[in-house]
Amino acid sequence: MNEMTQRLEGLLASGKDSALLRCTLGKTYLENEAPGVAHSHLERATELDPGYSVAWKLLGRALLALGDAAGARRAWNTGLACAQQKGDAQVVKEIGVFLKRLDRQQAV
């Protein structure tokens, strides 16, 4: 566990739970190739803020890394709807790319 992850986990342990903290932890664990731990934090982030499109995007990545393509698609579709509702064009674009890649992988 790197220093950044330790600090974030410390904030969580001190009771400062939030969707942003959980999303940041999930992203950090994804970057450190720990998709299982990332998944639990990102799932909690989407529970705390169901409209948090970035958390849905990252949750989809974690699920795909865990071999759950159907779960990844569900997360990305939810995130896409959230991003479209908020007008978050960047997340709409990123999730669109992820879904197209998933479609190509499943067509093979």
C-alpha cells in the first residue's frame, strides 16, 4: 500500500466517509492493480451518491478487471445516464469508448 492509499484509508478509518473519498480510494486501488478492493470502495461510492457518474465509470472498470463484463456494462450504462443528465460530456465520451470496446471484445 502506497503513502497516498494509507492517507486515504486513514481518513476513512477516522470516520470521514464520503462518495468522493470512496471514489478516490477505488481509483487508487485500480491503479495499483487491486480491482477487488477497488470494487468494494466504488460500490460504496455509488451507494452514497447514486448520481456520481465518475464512480460508476470506475466501478465498471473494476468489474471488468474482475471478469464481470455484464456487471461492467450495467455500471457503465448507469454512469452514462448519470453523466448525460448532468451534462458531463467528458464522462459520456469515456464511457462510450468503454462500451464500444466491450462490444468489440464480446463480438469476437
